[in-house]
Amino acid sequence: MSALNHLHIYERSSVNKQIYRCIDPYCTHFCNKALLLGKAAKCFKCGREFLLDAYDLKLKRPLCPNCGTDSISLEGKKVKEFLEEMMKDEISI
Ligand SMILES: [Zn+2]
Ligand SMILES: [Zn+2]
């Protein structure tokens, strides 16, 4: 029983919400959420490498920026629209 030397695919532990563990059946790696910020991981969905950010660490299964759920992309769209509105205001002044 040991942690494998690979990029881990994380899933939040159902027992302790501060802990993320690797879903690989042969890997016993787990890590405290606070220590995972900025670390590389593999996307749960597509397997691509990405860096974990604060938002990912709120999710049960962190996803790369390309995947992510509908609600995330919707939120991103809202932010973009908001920023565009701000820009418009600045230009008209
Ligand atoms: Zn692993
Ligand atoms: Zn992905």
C-alpha cells in the first residue's frame, strides 16, 4: 500500500471534507485541501493536467477549466457580461 508517483485524480472524501483522495484503485494518496491549492492534478472527466484553484477545492470532483459543470460556465458568462457592461460605461464616460 503506497501512493503512486503519478498525477492524482482527486475526489473529496465523504468522511472528512477537508481531505481529497486519489481515485486510482492502486493509489493510496490523499491530501489536506489546504495543501492542494496550486498543485497539479488530473481532471476527473477528461484526464488532462491542470492546477487546482480555490474554486476546484469547493467541488467534490475537481475538473479542469475545459470541463467544469454547466453552472460554472454560466457563472463565467455572467462575469463576462458584467465586465463588458463595466467597459461600456467607461467608454461612454
Ligand atoms: Zn494517485
Ligand atoms: Zn477536463
